[in-house]
Amino acid sequence: MSLQAQFDQAVADSKNLPERPDNMTLLKIYALYKQASAGDATGERPGMTDFVNRAKYDAWAKLQGTSQDDAQQQYIDLIDELKG
């Protein structure tokens, strides 16, 4: 199975995890997904009052320079781990 096919399956699996991950894990899932699908973070960092989107942007920005293939593999590994 290709990396892209495994990633697509992991994205589908992420919607059916046995329990909801904690917020830090959710941020990691989001950041890896964005890095894997869109590459490095783009756009302006959200303002101080937009806590959720600012945290999401910061988590994504921390992955800058990670290749999309590496991010896909990390995403797959994380979802597999959460599936138990």
C-alpha cells in the first residue's frame, strides 16, 4: 500500500478512535495533518485573543521543514498508536 493510501486510511481511522485524545494529542494530529497535506505553515499567526487557532497554527509551525512524506508517516504512526 502506498504512503498516500496509508495516510488516507489513517485520516479515516482518526474519525473513529476508541476514545477522544487529549488536547495536546489533538493539536499534534492537526499539525501533522496540515504539514502532510499542505506543507510548511503559511499565512499570519492568529492574534492573542484567538487562542484555539493560535495554538493550532503554532503546533503546525513547529513542524516547519518536515517533509510531507515524513509528516504522513508520523501521522499514520500516531493514529495507529491511538487505535490501540
